[in-house]
Amino acid sequence: MRSANLLNFFAFKYVFGEDCKEANDALKSLLTVFLERKVANVHVTNVGVDPILEAFVEFDDNTKMKLAILIDQNIIKLHRLSEYYLMRLFGSQEEYDLNPCQVIAFYDGKE
């Protein structure tokens, strides 16, 4: 059995950001827990080596959200990146189709 530190952005993106059913189901379960809402569908919008995982989330009540997930060991850097990605997510939307945006930041607490 292989193991990985999921607080490493490469490992996190490898596990939850792949374009396959297993990764999608795992990400839906993770988001259901952290957002405390039932996630019906999630689509990762930036597959690849970018350390930020961006996704479009649809909930079971048909509401939608744009989401970015950040992972880092530097709490100050995470705070600044969270603000940047929140603005980036909101700004990337079309004016006629605005959705709430949220950033989830994971920090390992070692600093």
C-alpha cells in the first residue's frame, strides 16, 4: 500500500484532481464534509501541475459555487494566496452567470 502526505499540494492534486471517477467521488466526499452541504457534482477546471485545485461545485439543491483549494506550510503565504484566488475566481466569471466563490486552505500547522 502506498501512502502520501495529502498536505503536499502535488499529492493532494494527484489524489483529488485527476480526471477519473474515483478522484471525483473522493473530492465530492471531502467537500461534502468541509462545506457541510451535500455535493451533487464537482468538476475540476484546472487539471495539471498547477498547485491550486480549482473546481466548479454543484450542490444537491441546484446551487453552484466556484472553489479553489490551497495547501501550503506557510500560514502567512496561505492567507495572501487565499485572498488572491478568491478575487481570481470571482473575476473569471461572466457577469450574467455569477456564482458564489470560496477558497479552502489547508495548513499543516508545523510553522
